[in-house]
Amino acid sequence: MAGIDGPEGRGGRRILITGIAGTLAGRLALKLEADDRVDYVGGVDLAQPSMDLRRTEFVRADLRNPLVAKVIDSTRVDTIVHMSLIAEPGSAGGRSRMKELNVIGTMQLMGAAQKAPQVRRVVMRSTTAVYGSHYRDPALFREDHQSRQVPRSGYTADVTEVEGYARGFGRRRPDVDLTVLRFANFIGPDIETPMTRYLSLPVLPTILGYDPRLQLCHTDDAVEILYRATMDSHPGIFNVASPGVIYLSQAARMLGRPTVPIPAGLAGTVTSVLKPASGIDFTGEQLPLLQFGRVADVSRATAEFGYTPAFTTKEALADFIAAGRVEPLVSHEAVERVETMLGNVVSSVLRRVS
């Protein structure tokens, strides 16, 4: 459906972005504001936008409220970009409210979009977390792969359910372009996530006996893919990430951070202890990422969008460090010495316990 001109086939594009308070949503809005093909940009959220937006109309609204349909009708948007996906229970005010905002909010939004005849494109931000992390996982997750375990709670369960609502919408409105973008963990100079906070710790807790492969997505590349999905026709599901991987041990050395191995059974307790001081909000179903890692095949997105990310995973991490987000504490050699010392201490404690 390339060439959407507006709700009545004339004029410029009219676009509504949910979760406009978020960093990526704000940056996307700025990029759309600068595009002469766009007549209107609206942003929906319960919080004020974090970016200095000029042309974007901010609408304070709760997606869980059926009145969101009135927002879509009154703004006469032809495109909806759903960016309102919360990964941290703490930022939502608790796990129950997080689930409501993610799942009920998406359900209401899709229901409203279904009834809006002028809507011709829906873009949804999702995550590679839908694949989970398991020791029997494939080396690369393709878009048609399923998680080894059915998620029953937490962020992964929310995302799985949210994607289900989107696919249901796509079946009921086959005339609408539906694009689902499954992003790897975001990193960059301008975004804060559980992953960036974890990588900023002075000592990185790791899972004893494991060195997972990490795949990241630089925010610059994420915004570019979101922009292309919004302005042009790219229906389907796509994995989006920076090319290549980095092992957690390699990341620690680049960061100048020693690691301390923690037995898998104690990992949840350690993150709970760290949370008040660090703000890290890794939930139970996310911890396996630090054990088994997760890597997605991005070849489909590269071919469909005609875009090669500007940053590899290693370069994305290097840019995060260069921006001053993390100040290396020690040299690589010192990291190795500290890791050896901490490993000996943990081994000694484990022997005494056993």
C-alpha cells in the first residue's frame, strides 16, 4: 500500500504514535516532523514527551480507556505506530499495572483501529524476547521460530499476547499494512534500559559456567527502521538488530568491568538485592538471557527495508561507551586479575556451603 496520501487519498500523511514519552517514540516523531510528506503527527501517552517536539500534538490519554477510539477518529490518522510497550514493572507501578498497560492497552488500541476506516497502516514495536532464552535454542531465531517454553507471566507473556492481538487485527483488516518489528535489546547514548543499567554496574554479575552471546540494537538504527516502516509499505514480522554478536565476557572487557559468577539458582536473589541501588529491573523470565543469550536472524529485515544498520553489535556497545555512559574502571589486564580473584572467592564459598 505504498503511496498513502491521507485518510481521503489527498494531502499529507497523518500519523499517531503511542508511548510518545519514550526516547525512541520521541526521536521518531522528530524525524517525522521534518518530513514534508507528513501533515500531522500526534503522540499519545500518560506522561509528557521527553523530546522537544514542535509539530507533534500531545494527547494525554490512557490506551486502556475505550475513548482512545475518539482520539483516532478526531485526529483522522491513517497510520498508527504502537510504541507503548513497558518492560519494567517498576516503571509501570507494579506488575499488574504493567500487564494492563501492555495487554489491555493494545487490545483497546487494535479494537479502535479496526473500526477506523481511514487507518491504512499499523506499525508495532515488539521484541525478540518473544523467543525466550533456552539451552536448546537455535543459533539464530528466524521470524517463524517459536519459544521453547510457553511464557506464563512477565514481560515475555505480555509481548506474546500483544502480538496475538496485532495478528488478530491483521486478519480482520486485511486492507491494512501491519508491520511488527521485533527489536533486540536497545543501546545507545540516549536511552536507558535494564540492559544499559546492567552494563553500567561497577561489577557485572554473571551466571556461573555461562558466557552468553548478546545481540544489541543501536537506537539510531532502530529509529531509521521505524521511520521506514511508518512511511513505506513493509507488511510482515521482522527481527531488527545490529549485525553480529558479542559475548558477555568480551563486553565486560570493553566496558572495563570485572565479572563475578553467580550460581543460576541465586541469580534472582542477587538481582533483587541490586535493584534498589542500581534500578535494574530484570524479571524472572528475562534472567535466562544472561545464561543462554539470544540471537535473531536479521536478513529478512535487511532485504525488505534495503537498509544495512550503521552499527554492528560491537560498534553499538563501543558508541555507548564513547558517549560517556560508562567510564572504564580498570584496564583489561586488571579486569582479568579481579575476575580470577572473585572466581576463587566464590569457589571457596561454594565449597564451604557444600
